[in-house]
Amino acid sequence: MSENQTKEDKLDQQIEAINETEAALLKAMDIQEQMKDFVATAGKPKPAEEKRASEADVIEALKTVCDPEIMINVYDMGLIYNLEIRENGDVFIAMTLTAPGCPVAGILPQQVADAVSMVEGTGKVEVRIVWEPAWTIERLSDDARAMIELF
């Protein structure tokens, strides 16, 4: 057996030795890297004569988008890190996910953008995925905590 073949066999054995948790973490890290610059968009420019949407109205729209696994909305989950409504009605949202490997990572940001774009007085909506700071359970609202009985 050649030295290269022995090294390859050893590497194969090391890879096999990685436990399921470590493999899942590596996969999540890859997903996080792939989604690092993920942006979902919706809407169109707001007519100049139309009143700009209020933050309360946008938050109500955010509360219509739920994590399908636990059925708590993205706002009460604490997934919305930043919400900016510009004078022209354009809305910029920085949001995260509970984990990089979240099964709805590819659709939840678009659902957020679509929901917010339906609010009267909004223009273009941009939802950007961010990973810092990492989401933790402490970000849950009191309502969300009550729903999952964490007190």
C-alpha cells in the first residue's frame, strides 16, 4: 500500500469518526456562509403622495410571519434585529434565524419581505440575513415565552 493511499485511508477514518453533532455543525456553518449575504426583496417605490407606513403597522405585518416549526411570529421570536423605515417608505430589515441550519432559511426572509410590502405606505422592502449577534432564547418576547411556557 502506498504512503498516499495510507494517508487517504487515515483521512477517511477520521472523517467517519466525526460524530453526528459535529457533522451537523459543519453543515450549519456551510449554510451560514452560503446565506451570509442573503437578501430578500419585495415591493415597489411608494407614491410620493402616499403617507409613510408607521413602525407599528410594519411590526403588525411582521407578526403575521411565523416560524412554521413552533408557530411563533418572527417579531416575538426576536429574529428582527433592526427595522428602518426611510422617509420615502423604503423599509430595511436585518433579521436572523434561530440557527444557520434552520429548514426555512431560504423562505422565511422572503415571507417577511412580502408581508411588509403589503403594508400601505411602504416602498421597496429589503430583508437582510445577519448572524451577529447569534440568536439566543433570551431574545424571545414575554408573549413568546408564555407560548412555550419558559417562565
